[in-house]
Amino acid sequence: MAGVTRLWAWIGAAAGGALVWKLLWPEFVQRSPSHFLASVEKAYDGRSPVALITGASAGIGAAFARRLARAGYDLILLARRKDRLDALAAELQRQHAVTVHSLVADLANSDDVERAAGIVVEMGEAGRLDLLINNAGFGTVGAYADLPLQSQLDMLSVHVAATMRLTRAALPSMLRQRRGGIINVASTAGWYPLAGNATYSATKRYLINFSESLQAELEGTGVCVQALCPGFTYSEFHDREPYRASGFRRERLPAFVWQTAEEVVEASLNALGREVVCIPGLHNRVIVLAGQLTPRRLVNAIWRRVSPV
Ligand SMILES: NC(=O)c1ccc[n+]([C@@H]2O[C@H](COP(=O)([O-])OP(=O)(O)OC[C@H]3O[C@@H](n4cnc5c(N)ncnc54)[C@H](OP(=O)(O)O)[C@@H]3O)[C@@H](O)[C@H]2O)c1
């Protein structure tokens, strides 16, 4: 009897240890200096590395641009709002010795996606693409049956189709160079069902599985992939029309759930090459893990109670 009790105690301790490791180890990785930035810097030996960032006119994308410019990256900034991109490009070129170009494109439009993919291929062939950040995205508010279908198809194009296309355009040259990084910005929303955000949650789940499978295919090639899963982040995301119209207010959620775009970016870049799935912030990892361990019906019931919209 005592033997059985001891066995259960060991199993409990091992499970507890694994849980603590799963929650705390990423915190250590995300706070350590970026292995990826350092390795690219060394490979370039004084020349500027290059990154293309989609959704760079605001929020997390703009924070990536500022951080990478500070690290000496030349940048291609993609989004729809030219004035925003040009202003950011001017700011970064003024502050750092880097070259920054704006690329105006609507990733819900397949012609624009093809044009952007062509530019990615050209950059790769010239040996001028080190990092691709598929970050552009948006949310909608409401039940799938009530939302305009086009808004959901656009979301599929921006989150999924554009990421697939640009990633496919970047890979051949990265594989030839045996070097490169691809960050796909998913969300903690990709970890559980979200009534009122069905397409959002499903497209973000796609990005997580796609990134993990792709990284497994790319093992040993020198090219690394990351699914970045931020939780609630200060940006323009929740100021945009569907959220404004729904009466969404940030203060309805406890302050500790919010991170700045800069915190998310730092965690992502530090983890790139070391963690395929990067969930910035201990609180977000606790929420994701709890969501994984909780029966789906209960997750749905809890979400109905706590959903901020
Ligand atoms: N904020 C959060 O709480 C949160 C949480 C988890 C995940 N995320 C994800 O993080 C990513 C960045 O979002 P954010 O929070 O930084 O929001 P944001 O401040 O609203 O920025 C979104 C960016 O995506 C661009 N974009 C949107 N639709 C586009 C389109 N059709 N074509 C090209 N660019 C488009 C926007 O630029 P233009 O409007 O100029 O085109 C903007 O630069 C998104 O993928 C989002 O799903 C955000």
C-alpha cells in the first residue's frame, strides 16, 4: 500500500514539475538575448540584414519594425495605409542607419498578395531576405451566421492565404542560404473555441499548426519558424470598427492581461529559433494551459461569461 502511495506521490511530483517547467522555461527563453538576431548579425559581418513585415502600419507590426531597425535591419513595411507606412519609414531612417521601403498592399486581394510574393522572391534571389513576419490581421465581432460572409473570407485571405503565399515565396532562398526566420503572428485565440470569433480562432489555429508542422519539415536546414501567440495586446486592434461598434472597452478586462506590443515583440525575437510556439507572458501561458485541460463545454460556458464583447 505504502509502495502505491509513493508511486502516486512520484507521479504527482513529476506532473507538477513538468507543469512548472512548461510555464516557467519559456519565460527564461523570452527574457534571454535574441539568439536569432545575434546569429544573423554574425553571418552578415557588417552588412544590413533585411526583414519584410506585414501589417507594419500599427501595433505589433510597427513595434517589430522599430525593434528591428534598432538592430540594424533594412525593412520592407507592408500594409494598406501608405501615409502611416511612409511616416514610420521616415522616422526609422532618421533614427537609425537603415533603409526602409513602404509596400502598399491589401492582403485580402489576391492580386496584391501575388505582387507582394513576387517582391519576396526577388528579395530572396538577391540574397536580401532574412526575416519574414506575417503579422497583418484583424478581428470581427459577432456570430458567424450574422456576419457578412465577405469579412470572414477576407480574414481567411489575410491570416491564412497571404501567410501561405508569402512563406512559400520566402522559403527557396532561405533554404539555399541555409538561414532565415519566419514569424507567423497567431493568437492565444487559436488555442480554444471562441463563440463570436469562430473564423478568427480557426485561422489562428491554422497558423499554429502550420508553423509547427513547417518547423518539423525544416529541422536542420537553418531556417526557423515561429507561431507567435499574443494575448490581449495594446494596439489599434480593439479600436477598429467592429470593436468600436460593439462598445468594447479595455478597462472591462483586468489590467494584468494586457501586454504592450513591445513586450510581445521582445519575447518573440528572443525566442525565435528556440521556441516554435511563443506565448508571451506567464499569464497567457496559464490561460492557454488551463484552456487545454478544461472540458470544451466548460470553456464555452466560461467564455460566454467573461467575453468582453
Ligand atoms: N492586439 C491584440 O490583442 C492581439 C492579440 C493576439 C493576436 N493579435 C494579432 O496580432 C497581429 C497584429 O495586430 P495588432 O494587434 O497589431 O493590430 P493593429 O494595430 O490593428 O494592426 C494590424 C495591422 O494589420 C494591417 N492589416 C489589416 N488588414 C490588412 C489587409 N487587408 N492587408 C494588409 N494589411 C492589413 C493593418 O494595416 P492597414 O490597416 O494600414 O492595412 C495594421 O498594420 C494580428 O494578426 C492580430 O490578429 C493581436
